[in-house]
Amino acid sequence: MSDWDRFAADEYELLVAEESGNDQNDP
């Protein structure tokens, strides 16, 4: 796996976690 693949995977996981957190915070 290249550095770019690792970077993209980390960014995607952060985005998914952020989206999940936003959904949970909605009333």
C-alpha cells in the first residue's frame, strides 16, 4: 500500500467518523 493510499484511507475514516458524529448530534 502506498503512502497516498494510507493517507486517503485515514482521511476517509475521519470523514466517516465526522459524519456519524454529526448524525448523532442531530435532535
